[in-house]
Amino acid sequence: MLRQFRLFILGLLALFALAAPVMAAIPARPDGPVLDEAGIIPTETLAQLQTRLKAYNRDTGRAVMVVTVTSLDDEDIASYANGLFHKWGIGGKDSDQGLLLLIAPSQRKIRIEVGYGLEEYFTDALSGRIIRETIAPQFRSGDIGGGINAGVSAIISQLDRDPASAKALAEAAEAESKNKKHKRKNDSPFAAVIWIILILGAIMIFGRRNREFGNTRRSGIDPGIALWVASEVLRGMSSRDGGSGSWGNSDDDGGGWGGFGGGGFGGGGASGDW
């Protein structure tokens, strides 16, 4: 029994040792809402963000933080952001009203991580839209400060909406995202090739049968059957993408800078690059 207990303890120590490099990669939590570890935010923009986000936290209780890091240490940005969100306790343990805008310039990655408390305001799709349409274009043009400012403005504008309007906008973004995925799936070259192969195969099979049974049609093709096969294939393709997607990054934060001792948890989010 004692030997098994020792093995158990050694196993735990080994797990902690493996996790240590990941924990060490997360920087110390700053006193304010902005940490520019990568040194990419212009000085004037940095000062404005500190003032703006401190005031927003004071007035609303919501913690919006902007963080740049020098490296993700071989982690994907979603995992890194979730670990940082939890370790720092962004948004507070009870209300979990926090949102993190994480930027990793070395990997050219952007992540919006949202606490569970803001789920009525932010879906994965809406977070992705802000990255894709508001932040990334300015980053690509070299305007890092402008991209961050625009992203923060879009985030705050969404959080300042009344819950019903915010949810409607978030749901609209989610529906748009699903429609785009559905269209890409159905319009893909692979789907088109499969569709053509099935139609031609059906035509050949039924054409051979018609000839075997003495049908007098020259082509041996029954147009009605061919149309039926085509309609069935298209119907099947259009129904495959049914199902609802998760909101993931819908978060309704509500609580201070988050306090240590438990901290907040990321409820989801979206990632992008530039």
C-alpha cells in the first residue's frame, strides 16, 4: 500500500513538472488592464488604453484586458489565452465578467477570450467577426495601435448594448457564420465532383437496364430517373450541415479586475491571424 502511494505521489510530481513550463510561460499579471510584453503598442495608444479601460472597469465592473506576448511557447493561442484568463482571474470569480484581447505578434495571432458572464453578448462568430473585419485589416496595414483601438471600441460598443439588442446582434453573426460554412461546404469542388459521379453512375446503370429490357430509346436514359437522382443528392447535401453550433465565445462578464483566489474562466472565444 505504501509503495502504491509513493508511486501515486511520483506520478503527480511528474505531471506538475510537465505543466511547469506552460505555467512559466504566462507573464505576471499587471496592475492595470494592459500588458504590452511584446512592445508593439505605441506609447500614446498604450496610455489611452490604460485610462479608457480603467474607467470602463470602474463604471461597469467589467474587466476588458489587452495583452501582447512575445511568444506562445509552442501552444496554440486558444489554450494559452484560456490558461492566462484563468490564472489571472479576469472578470472575477463570482461574476466572471471579463474579456481578453490577446495578441501574439511573433505568430501573427489574435484571440478574443470571453468569460462565461458575457455569454449573452459575445458568440464565437461575433468575436471572430471583430478580429477578421475590425482588427486584422489594420494590423496588415501596419497600424497596430489603430487595430487595437478599433477592436476595443467594437468590444465596448457590443458590451454597452442592452441585453436584447446585444443578443440579437450576436445571433445574427452566428447565423451568418453558419450560412457561410454551409455554402462553402456545398459549393466545394469535392462535393461537385461527387455529385457529378453519382448522376453519371445512375444514368449509366439505368441506361443499361433500359437496353436489356428492350427499351427503344436511343440514349437508353430515362430523364425522370436522372432528375430524381439529382434531386436526392442535392437534398442530402443541403441537410448535412443542419445542427446548431455552440456560442463558445458568448460572454457576459460582470466583475472587477477579477481578484486572485480562483479567478474567472474563459467561456469561449475566437482566434484569427493577419
